[in-house]
Amino acid sequence: MSEDPSHSQDHSQDHSQDFVTLKDERSGKSTRLPVLYGSQGSPVLDIATLHAEFGYYTFDPGYGATGSCASAITFINGSEGVLMHRGYDISELAEQSDYLEVCYLLLNADLPNKTQKDEFFQTIRNHTMLHDQMQYFFRGFRRDAHPMAIMVAVVGALSAFYHDSLDIQDEEQRKLASIRMVAKMPTIAAQVYKYAIGQPFVSPRNDLGYVENFLNMTFSVPAEAYHADPAVVRALEQIFILHADHEQNASTSTVRLAGSSGANPFACIAAGISSLWGPAHGGANEAVLNMLEDMEETSRIPEFLARAKDKDDPFRLMGFGHRVYKNYDPRAAVLRKCLESVLISKGVEREPLFERARALEKAALEDAYFVERKLFPNVDFYSGILLRAMGFPTSMFTVLFALARTVGWVAQWREMVEDPSSRIGRPRQLYRGRTKRPFVPLEQRKS
Ligand code: ACO
């Protein structure tokens, strides 16, 4: 074994004989646990026999040290700021690829050739419309409902409309469900927005590209023509690519856990959307904007940093820190460049929120508290400012994240369903509640 397993990268050698010997000091009993190696990244200890051998479960709240599955989709090296999909670096994909090509890559393990790419685009285009009756779902919501509340319900409701893609044992139905979700999410997201602002729904246009079509459904109105700004189209394409998948994060793990019981794919993705909604996950970019607005001016940065460092204050620097990245999040670097190009294209010379964000980043990265804890800007630090510059209201930010992440959820769900060793996810617990006691009739209970 290498001296520092966390930095082991290439595991091409044969390590099949590697074990870690574990000794229980209480009983004096020892066992050998196999060390498993992926193609790169930290090795993992196979503890499947631990309970049978020793009677112990493991305790790891938040799963900080637990691998929940084997996966071949996405690799992250958090200490070096590396993110790769199927072996391709995220910044190369963001610079040189397009979102649908990345979708193909995530779902099919390789980049498409020209014919495969054309066929895939065509298949997606065939499924962009929603069943007409789905409009009644939208109409049942209050106009001031949070867009995520509507999205989670509408995506779950897809299972009530597309009965021919619910059988998870049928490979063709799994593929059809995946295509439907990637194709319909922009339509759902745009309709959520139109419903909130009281404008008529705009139908998908299959002569447009995936991103341009989404912008058209979101921002066009029947009364006048809409032409998307190419800089905005390219920036949104990059945002979608950067959010397409991110290994076993909270929402992806939620999708896998929901799917492990055999639930249908639409229900599983709705579960993932619910998890994404929280401010510690996909809701963080909205929180970043609120924080920068509350700040009002850069002179207040020391005050915000002091609050973030104060353990008695629940305030955290939003858009900073990450469970996995202990280095600059590679997605944040691309988004910062993207933001600069959108501001230039829109002729915006001064964007006060961007100025505050850059000054805050600089101050935090020079502050011992953030340096020692390896807290860097994450994907959400610049994405909110960028989405707002593109014309999206804050309440739509997490909806856009869900739209882009759907392909990752679907790819991970399919990988799990197609893995013969998968079984229902069922964690254990450390029980700290009351032990057995007799039932107390109502009249004898203390008031
Ligand atoms: N501001 C101030 N201190 C922070 C921050 C922050 N943003 N993030 C972490 N810390 C501190 C913690 O208080 C802790 O300090 P301690 O060691 O003195 O106790 C230390 O850094 C380690 O942090 P953890 O809480 O262990 O980090 P964890 O992995 O549990 O949380 C998380 C990661 C939730 C992202 C956290 O950094 C955070 O709350 N950030 C702000 C919210 C945010 O930006 N979320 C988006 C994440 S990206 C995404 O989901 C798409």
C-alpha cells in the first residue's frame, strides 16, 4: 500500500492481496478487511463483513468517510481541485463541448461520434413536449408558489403520464425515461417560470438548440420576436455542463437511495430535486446573492468575515467551503470567466455584486481562518450573479441547477439499477433513545 492512501492516483498494479488488519482491544479478536482500489482516488476498506465478524456497525454521520457505491461516471480529487466525467476534465468539457454532448457522455460512457451525436439530438428533440393535461398541474398551484415546489411536484407527476417508461427492469424503458427527463426538464423549468409571472406557456421549438430553445421558452412572448444573445447562450451552455453531475453528493445519493427500493425513475428524480432545494446544497447561490446584497459595500467585508468565523453565530460565508473540495472548485473558476464575458457582452461596466464578490474572495483567501480550513469559493459563489446578469430571478436559480443535474441523476440511477450487486440502501444507526419501558395509560400520564 502507498504511504498516503488519500493521494494514491494510479492503481494499475495488482493490489488484490492488500488487507488492513483490525484488532478489537475488548475481545482480542482480529480480522483482515480487504482494501479495494478504483482506477484512481483513495482506496476504500471493504467493511461488509465487519458486523458478522465483530458485531460492530460503523458510525459516520454525514458519510464523510463512507463510499456508498462503485461508480464509473464522475471522479473528484478535492485536494487538487480535479473534476472529471468519464475521464474528461471539466474545464475541457466546459470550453470545448456542448451540454447535450456531455449528456451523451454521462449516459453512454463515451463522447458520441458525429452520427451518434445527430441521432441523440434528434431523439431528445422528439421528447421536448409535455402531455397536454400537465398544464392542469401548473394551474393548481398558487402563482406565488416557489418554482422548486412546482418543479418537484410536476417531475414526480411525470410518472402518472408516461406509463411506458416505468418498468425499471426493461432496458428500453429505462433509456426512454432517461431521454424523456433530459428532454422535458427545460420545458418544465420554463413553464414554471411563465406560470409564476403570469405569461402564457411557450411551446418548445425543435429548430433551436437545447439551450437556445430553453431561453426561448423562458423569455419569449407571443407578442414579439426573441433573439437570444450568443454570449448568454454560451454561458448557459457552460453553466449546464458544470452542473451536469457531481459524484455522490446529497441529491444524487438521494436519487440512488430512492431508486434502490425499485421506485420509478420520475419519482427518484423528484426526490433528488427535493434534496437539491436546501440552502446547503443547490439553494446556496440564492443565499450568496442575498449575502452580497446585505453587505451593501465592500467596506463591510471584515464584518462579514468576522461573523463567518464566530462559532456563536450561525452565519457562514455562502458560496465558500465544500465537503469534497479543499482547493479552488474548478467550476467556480470557469463561472467567474463566464460572468466576465456576459457582463462585457451586455455592456455592463460595473456590477457592484461582482465587485463585492471578488473583494470578498480575495479577503477570505488571505484570512488565516479560511486558509487553515481550506475553504475556497465553490460553484455557487459566482453562479448566482451570473444567472441574474442573464435575466433569471433568484427563485429560478435552483430550478436551473435541477434542470442541468437531471442527466447526472439519471446516469447514476441507471448505473445503480444496472449493477447486479445493487441492493436496497438501508443504513444502520447508533440508538441513543429510551430503553424498554411499560406503556402508561392516558389518565396516569403527568400533566
Ligand atoms: N463559512 C465559515 N466557516 C465555514 C464555512 C463557511 N462557508 N464552511 C465551512 N466552515 C468551517 C466550519 O465551521 C468548520 O470549522 P471548524 O473546523 O472550526 O468547526 C470547518 O470549516 C469545516 O467545515 P464543515 O462544516 O466540516 O464542512 P462540511 O463539509 O460539513 O460542509 C458545506 C460543507 C455545507 C458546503 C459548508 O462549507 C457550507 O455550509 N458552506 C456554505 C454553503 C454553501 O456554499 N453551500 C454550497 C455547497 S456546493 C453545492 O452544494 C452545489
